[in-house]
Amino acid sequence: MVAMRLVIAVTILAAVAGDARADAPSPASDALEVSYAVDGTVTAVGGMSYVVVAFALQDVLAPAACRWCADNAFDAGVRDALVWDDAAAANAWSNITAYGLGAGSAFGLGLIAARANGEDELWPKDALIILEAVAVAADVNQIAKLSFARQRPFVHARGGSGAEATADDNLSFYSGHTSFAFAMATASGTVATLRGYHLAPLIWGVGLTAAAATGYLRIAADKHYATDVLAGAVVGSATGILIPILHRGHSRAHITATILPGVTVVALRTRF
């Protein structure tokens, strides 16, 4: 019931926010500037870095012991309330909501939204911006996991790694699934809003619902604590919003240096 109320609340809030955005004057279709060479390189390098670290080097780079081993009253209480008896099922569903529903809504609804506005040609650029945001979010997540080395809740519950130890046991903070889902949702929603797509509220609503469900399911699967999920939601959302904004044609950082007698003044001015 708690999870269902959370999903409904997020959906309603996203729809209201989307309606407010839709009432604003539609920006020009060229509001987002994309360089296939630069943005494609950033996305490819970021994506490959994540894949190499997560799948090829994790056994080498993952901490053998936790640095952050203890839980707290808040995390313990949420875990006891939300963890499923069938944690494996919750884990499987979290993959579906994050990588199936989340990614499908971001790219599928994004294409439909572009077509609804008669701007099909913008969709490849939109998709690249979303992928770039996700790649950046994934790399930041890997750095955090390897640095904090927090013990996963199911490992903590069994009293430590023991004979069943794996390289993934101490990579709980923060939730990669949640970060991915929120980065995907907010990046696609922000792109749709900046483009002035009429279906932007739908993209926000479906994306944030899938992301909220993913966060809940990661706790239900006993893979993450509540604070892991909350941090993943914050960092993923921040990345998903910031990357598209940095592509706005009129949002540029201007650096001005003024030479005074014996003094150099450097000013950084950013307009959005």
C-alpha cells in the first residue's frame, strides 16, 4: 500500500508539473544544441567506462570488506516494512521497471512526442542527450559505490559476507537502478519540456512512476537501503536535468577577465 500510494502521488505531481510546463510558451525547436561528434564521444566513452568497470573489472576493483558496514534505525525500519519474502521476484521486477518501462517510456514516448509535434528529425538528438545523461549518471554511481563500499542489506542481515561472498556485496551506496531510472525519467522529461512537446506531461508521469517503482523494488529486493535509493534518486535526477539544460542554445558560460592595476579579475557568468 505504501508503494502504491507513492507511485500514485508521483504520477499526480508529475502530471501537474507537466501541465504547468505545457502552459508556458513553447521554445524554438532548436533550443537544444547537439554535436554528434562531441556528445557522441562523451556518451560512448562514458558508457564503455561503465561497462568495463561493472562487468570486467568489478572483481578487481570492488572492496573486499565493507567500509560502511552498519545500518541505522531509519534504514532498518524501512527494510523491515518493505522487504519481500520473495526478494528474487522483486529484483526481477526492478529490472523490468528500470530497463524496460523506464527506458521504453523515455525513448518510445519521446519519439511519439516528437512526431506529435511534427518534429521527427529531432528525436535522434533527443535520444543522444538522454543517453549522455544516463552515461554520466552511471559513471558517477560507479565511483560512489567503489568509494563508499557500503554493505548490502541482505549481506548485513546474514551477518557478513561469509562463504557466499561476492564482489557485489559491498556496493550498496547508492542504488544504480534507481539512479538510472531517475536519470532516464528526468532527462527525457526535461528534453521534452525544453522542446515544447505537447506530450511532455505524459513522459514525466510515466518516467517518474517507473523510477519510483524501481526505487521501492530495490528495497523490496533487499539489495539497497532506503538511503541508497534516496541518494540514487537525487543524483540521477540532478544529472538528468542538468545535462539537457547544458545543451540549451542560450545557456552558455561566459568567462571574462578584467585587468586592473596589479589585479586580475576573472568572472564566470552563466545564463539559462
